[in-house]
Amino acid sequence: MAAQTRTLISQTQLSRPRGKVLYWTIFGLVVAVFTLVFIGPLYWMVTGGFKTTQEVIQNPPTLFPQHPQIDAYTAAWRQLNMARLLFNTIYYAGGALVLQLVFCVAAAYALSKLRPVLGNVILGLMLMTLMVPAAVLIIPQYVTVVDLPIVHVNLLNTPWAIWLPSVANAFNIFLLKRFFDSIPEELMHAAAIDGASPLRTLWSIVLPMSRPILGVVSIFAVVAVWKDFLWPLLVLQDPSKQTLNVGVNGLAVGIQQNVLIAGLTLASVPAIIFFLIFQRGIMSGLTAGSLKG
Amino acid sequence: MTDIIEVGPIVAAVPHQRPRRTRTGGLRRNVRAHGFLIGAVACFALFSWYPMIREFIMAFQRTKRGQTTWVGWTNLQHITADPAFWQAWRNTIMYTLLALLLGFAVPFFVAVLLNEFRHGQAYLRILVYLPVMLPQVASTLLFRYFYDPGYGLFNQILHFLSLPGSSWLASKDTALISVVLASTWMNMGGATLIYLAALQGIPGELYEAAELDGAGVFRRIWHVTIPQTRLILSVLLLLQIVATMQMFTEAFLLTGGSGPEGSTLTVVYLIYNYAFNFNNFGSAAALGVVMLVVLAGFSGVYLWLERRTKEA
Amino acid sequence: MYARIYGEATQDGGPGALEYAKPLRWLPTTPQGSLIIGIHQKGSWMNTYRKMAAVALAAGVGLSAAACGSSSTKTTPGTGGSFSPVLDPATKVTISIDCAPAANKPVESKQWADDVAAFNKIYPNVTINAKPMTKCEDPAPFTAMLQGHTETDVFYTYFTDKQQVLDSGAAADITKYVTPQTVPALKDIQPAVLALNADGGKLYGLPRTNYTMGMIIDRALFKRAGLDPNKPPTTWADVATDAAAISKLGNGISGYADYSAANTGGWHFTAELYGLGGRMVDSTGKKAAFNTDLGKQVLQNLYDMRWKTGGIGAAQMIKWGDLQAAMAAGKLGMYISAPDDITYMTQTLKGNASDYGIGPMPGTQGALTGGDDYYFKKTDTPDQIKAGIAWLNFKLLTPGKGQFQYDRNKTGGLPVGIPEPEFFAAGSPSLTADNSNKLASATLPVANYEQFVSNPVTPVVEPPNAQAIYKVLDGAMSAVLTNKNADVAQLLAKAETDVNTVLANS
């Protein structure tokens, strides 16, 4: 482990016997409580799927399934078409990520370093959209997606209905711009003197320095698509094109409690596995690249 | 850990430096710059700005029998006459305050706590962030199951501890706080990690100096931690207020939107109800505009206060 | 067995039944025999109904004759300009239609495919593009669809969506296409049901299914509680007694339960008020009419069961889907509902079919009725409308075919025997045929539905602006079910003011 930077409580204070006892007590307590609070519900969910319809709503409940059975899981799997929903969701999230990395980075770079006329006005207009509740705009947005102005293309039931609106992400542009702002202007000048075009400067100077913020923006982009509910419900009505959230919601109407819980587990497991595999990257990305105070 | 330290100095080195730019090649430079912007601007124009303009227009229109007519302020009068209007605003403000208490303060203190741990930080961070990764519908429905007053997990735990059970979602007194609790569990991970990052950017010498001055733990938090993370705190606070005022999915799935005696009815759900259940887009748009004005006004005042305190 | 029909019921029913459905007069107008629907201006519903039925019958008979005549002599394709509602077999037509069964319903999906194949034997020129859906209507996607004009050529709606569909200008007038020639069972469909698909003298849709509400009970719990499962309670006093007895079984069982969320609470308040003979709005449709003794009774009944007599459990903020799941899990004694919930509980929730029975709506003064239908998109070509009607006729409106092919449902393992749909008129050949078909293939214990079937209750349609009114009454319903200090009179007074505001603004 790298040398610990000094934090609120000093290392010397912690090394004292009293500090040690206090530290380990609090540490143990926090680990126990956090495990309970964050893993407990998931444990309850996973085991709930193994219980019978009766047992899952039994009072008092059972800590372990009495007669573990996978009927609920098979039923949920059949009704949920998990593989399809999962593929769709990843596909949408991946596309949104690529488009955002291209267009949001380009826009933030232009706003931060190229500074065209009306740049601040454009930024202001973008930031303004953060104030508008998504539910409010959903009808005019839907109408737009159905018949794209000027080109008159219908995007319903196509991935573009998710991808293109995802680029209009003011928060990510804001994060990127703030980060780009902190890149010394001298570097830009040096590149310009060397005759590098803005694109080349972006590619070989700005982007390599921006890996952490790109990580953050990537996570936000993926998580946003992953979590969205109302919008995909509207624009992707074809069952074979739906996202996980919409699929699970469709399953949830009047179904046996154990099948529902099994379905929730099935929907959550891929996310959990994905997260555990990539947690190092996600975590260091989120912690390292965020806004500095 | 190491990469954080490597990255840190670069970020901190030249904060918000105003570039001194030569005014040459203005046109070409501008065209090129706008070329970089065009993709994002097109998407904003199509999916944010144009819908917003339409929204404003719709707020003054009413459609009947396929005929759209201009009705002026009628929609606005109707929504303010609706008894649900004030209730929705009361709930939304209440929800925002509760969500701030829990969704802002809790992640901050969790972050401060985690930052002190010399062990297991990675594990705890994973735990806190795990719920963020779950599909929102899945975790919300899971909480609905836990909140059942009969067989739900929460009442069973209370029962096990010989405490009286609660009605949770099934009472107007507890429904809103139940929604906030569920929402905090689901969403606190993101904020916690951002605070953690901010905390790790605080120079250790400041704590050192404060300690030498004889400041205790809480005074150190107050005089070092908070001022040092103030910018990020204030940005997140603003974003969080705006986001929580738009809360929709949680209440929609947990209480069906309105909740007992309308106790979880929020402005956004009211908008949804006008549009999708009453088929009254004029009123939905009018309420949307009201919300927009409130949020924009709030943000403006907030930013103004921010600037003033900074200058003072 | 299934001779429980609006017609009969309505004739001895009280005033106000179906008062919001604009009554129709069926009149033959053209030699080809298409129909025109007019609005009846004044007069009590009962008289109108009798007149209407008579006219419809006469028209039907006359029309059949006309239709026969025209098909043999008059209709020669190509003869200049004369309109024929029948699809020309030479025209190639493609129609899209939604609410087709999705992959999660394999049996229905196969039936749909088989029906399309059989239909194409008769109409090889028609291509049907089905849009499978797991949930046929969800308010948000449905509204978005109307706003974006993305509905299929033939699209699914609830009866209560009529105003919304017409307001969005989405529906085509199909009046002149619906004739005894194109829909042979037309004369057997109750005029009242067709009226729910018509507006301002024009017909816009054809029914798919319809229902009236009753009291669904868990017979097993009734027996365990020492009650007679063949006598579902028909008064709210009995409901309270039975519910208390069932709740005493313990183990999380609730004797009775009711909705209070997502606008379904107001829906059930309406149903219960109708049961007692009350109405939601007055005859103008602009003023609330539920703040009466009957309205108070509805809320008081629920309040007492929740807080005094112990018939209703603590779990609240229940909406559609929750009660069905609870009953299928054996945790609920009874609730009010449409009969098709029994299908749902046995088929989807794997409940035990023999456990479920249904009785008439408590109060028995009126039963809320509803259903769903198919409308036609405004931009449909005449040929698309003709093809769509031909398909709907084949799939939904022909006894022994499509949805009424019970032997096929039976071999496919689908439950048969629910008293639904019920849009064929009493004593009509279609109903007789349908009932005997259904009985021959019944897989459900139809004896359990005897009380519902043999004690028909006057159907009453939902009020105008139903969803907005329901939303307000969700508040009152949730209050009595979740708040021990709820004041019934005060709640109703407030709801009345609120509904009047909502109606004034609509």
C-alpha cells in the first residue's frame, strides 16, 4: 500500500492503545452494520427466490429456505427472457457510452479550450436542462423521436431513441469541461506552436491527461441508461427490444411473490457480477477523477 | 490508491486558470470550435431545447377532438385550482428536505468515516456503491416487499427486537419517509464516493496545523473538512436538490404515486398524472413550466448566494 | 347458465343505468344496409333502451334481408361508385394490429398464428402484422402512442379511453363498414356495448371483451372459517361478518381487502357505490353525486372492517395485481373484481381453480361494467378498415371461432368457463351457441360461479373523466384504510369539492 496521506485523525493518535481499541471497535461495528445494511437485503432477495409462494410471505419469516426449490427461478427466467433483456440493456448502454465519449468530449473541449463565440451561452443553455424534470419533457421528446424534425425519421424501437437523447447530458459535459479547464493553457499553446491541430491536441494531449474524468463520465453514462425507466418504457415497446428495468416492471404486475423476487434476483445478478469484476476500475475512476474541491 | 496521488497534483495544479488568448484567426477558429460542438448541440436542440419550447407552447394550449386551441392562462388557473397542487408542492419540499437530511448528510459522514479507515476501505466502498448498480425497478420492488406490514422484513426485524411494527408505506405519517429511506439506500453510493474523492484531495498539513492548534475531531471537521470540500459540496447540494425535486420512479412503484391520502404525491407525479392518466397535456405542461420556473429561480438564488459568500 | 345479460337486467333496473353511454338508435339508411347511429336527445334511459333494442332488432332483421339481396343482385364490383363494406378479394391489404399475445403466452401465440393462417385461407389478400404485447395497455405508452400518432392500423383501447382517443383525433369512423354482412353477429351484440364504442352518432370500435364486477371469494378459506362457500355475501353487513371470520384464521390472512393506490381505489369506490345504488356524478356529468348516505356507507363499511370488526388486514396501498397475488397465495378471503381475475389467478399465478368462486356485487343495485375494444386509426384506407373488421369479426366476434373456440382453449390448457365476455344479448343465437360451446369444454368449476350468473345485477358504466375522479377518491379510500382517525363525512365532502373542481376544469 502506498503511504497513507494524512487524514482527519493522525496516524500517531491511532497508534496509541486507546486509539487502537476505539479504531477497531468502530471499524468492526461499521463493517458489521454496512454488511448487514447492504448485503442483507440482497441475501433476502436471493434466498426469497428459493422459497415457496407460501414461505416467502410467511409470518414469521425463515432465515433459510426450508425446502429450497428453483421453480420460482425457472418460472421467472421463462417469463423474463433475461438473456434478451440483458443483451439489449448492455447494447443500449454501450452505444450511449460511445456516443457520449465522442460528442460530449468534443463539446466540452470546444467550450473549455477553443472557446467559440456564444460558447458560454451554449453552456448556459445546456446547464439549464438540468433544471427541467425529465417527466415534463417526455411527451414533446417522444413526439420528436417519432418524427425527427427536418430528416423525418422514426426512431421508435431503435437503439437511436436511447442513444441520441443520452448525448444531451449536461452534467457530463459540465464535468468534462471543468476538468479540461484545469489543464494548463501553456500545454495547449505549446501544441499550437508545434503546429498541432485542435483535434490532434485533443487526442494526444488532453485525452491522455483526462483518463480519470473519462472514467467517471463513462460510469455515469452507463449507469444512466442502466437505471432509466420511463423513457425506455415509452420508446421501446417491442418486447424483444426492451430493457431490463422495463422487462422487470412488466413482470411485476400481479405475480406470485416468490417468482417476482426470483425475477428481481435474476435482473440484479448480472449487474452485481459486472460490478464485482470491474469494481477496481469503477471505484478508482469514481474516486480519482471526481471534482476536486 | 497510487493513481489517485499521481493524478491529484495535475488536477490541483492550475485550477480554473483563465486562458490568455490571442485574437487571431477568429473566424476559422470559431468555425472549427463549433464543428466540435455540433454533435452535442444537435442532440440538445432535438431532445432538450426543442421539447422545452414545445412544452412552453403546450402550456397555453388545449387539445380536444384533435383540435388544438390557444387557451391562454386557463391551464395555469386550472392547475392552481386543483387541490392536489399545493399538496404536491408541500410533499415535494418535504421530500427534498428529508432527502437532503438523509441523502446529503449521511453520505458525507459515511465518507468522512470511511476516509479514516486504514483497512477494508475497498470492501466498504463496494458495499456502499453496490445498490447503485442494481436495476432501479428491481431494488424499488424489493423494498416494497420489505415494507409489507405483515410479512415484510422490516416489521419482522422490529418484531424480533420486540419493537412495535410500523405501517411504512401504508400510513400517511410514514409513507414519505419510507420512500426517502428506500431512495437513500439505492442512491447514496454515488454521492459517498464523490465525497470520498474530495476528502482525499484535502492536504494533510491542514489537519496537522489544526491539531497543533488544539482542535478536536469535530472542530477539525468543521474548520478543515467542510471548508475544503465546500465547492464540491455546494455543487452536489444544488444538483441533489434539483434531482430529488424530480423524484418519480420510487414513489410511482412503492405507493402507486399518490400514497395514503396523497402523502407521497409529488409535483412530477402530478405532471405524470395530468399527462398520462387525465390526458390533459396543457395542464401537465403548465405545471412543468411552473416547476421549471421554481427550479430555475431556486438555482439562481443559490448561485447568487454562493458567489456572495465566496466574495465575502 | 350464462343467460345473464345487460338487456334483461337493464329492463328491470333502476334509472340511471348506463346513463353515460350515449344511447343509440339503429336505423337502416342505405339500400346496402349500413347503419347510422344517432344520439337520443332526451327521455329516460329505460325508454330509450327499449326503443333502441326494438329498433336494433328490426333493423337487424331488415338488414339481413337487405344484405342477402345486395349480395346476390346488387353488388357487382366495379360498378361506378357504389360503396361496399365488404373487402374486395382482389385488393392486397396490409394491416397492423397490437395487443397480440407475446412469447410469454405460448398457447395464445400459437392460437393467434393458427387463426391468422385460417383467416388467410378466406382472405389470402390480407397481410396481418401483429404487434405482440405483454401488457396491452399501460397509461404512459398508450398516451404517448396517441400523441405521437404511432398506433397500429387497428389498435387496442379500454372502453374508458374513448374520450382520450377521440380527443387526440386518432380514431377513424367505421360506421358504414360495420353491417350484418361484415359482422354477422352484429344483431346479437348488445346495443349498450356498441354504444360504448360510439360517439356523436358514429361508431369507432368493436368490442373485444367486457365484464361486470362481482365478489370473488376463496372457497377454501370460506370453508376453513366455517362459512358456506356457495353463498358469497351479497350485503356489506354480511361481507363484514364473513371477512371477520376469515381474518380470525390468522397467519396473515385478510378476510377482505381493497385497492387504494394508482387510481384503482377510486375505481373500487365507484363499483361499491354502484352496488348500493349510488352514482358518481349527476345527470349533467359535471357535478359530483357521491357525497350521500350511500357514499358514506361505502367508506364506513371499509373503515369498520379495517379498524373495528377486523375484516381487513394492515397491508395497504394496494393496487391492481396485489389482491390477485394475495388470493392466489391463499392469504385473502374475498375482494370485488371482474370474473376474469379467476382466469388470471389460475393461469398466471398457478392458483387452485376449485378454490375460486364468484357472487354478485354486494348491494346488488348495480355493477360496474367495463371492457376493451379495438379502434381504427384515422389514416386507415377504406380497404384497411374493411380488412380490420374482417379480422376482428373472425377473431373476436364469431361464436365457435377465434376467442370463442373453447375446445381449442381446453386442449391448449387454458381455463374455460368464466362468465365473460358477455356482450351477446340474452336469448340471441350467438349467446346460445356460445354458452353451449363453453359448457361443453369447461375446465373450470362453473358451479362456483352460479351465484354470480343467476343473480344478474344491472350494469352501470364508469363516470366521465373516470381516471381523474378515481384519483381523487384514492385519497378517501386510502384514508379510511390507513388512518384510524379518518372522518368519513369530512373525507367525502372534500372529495366532492375536489371532483367538482376537476370536472369544472375538464
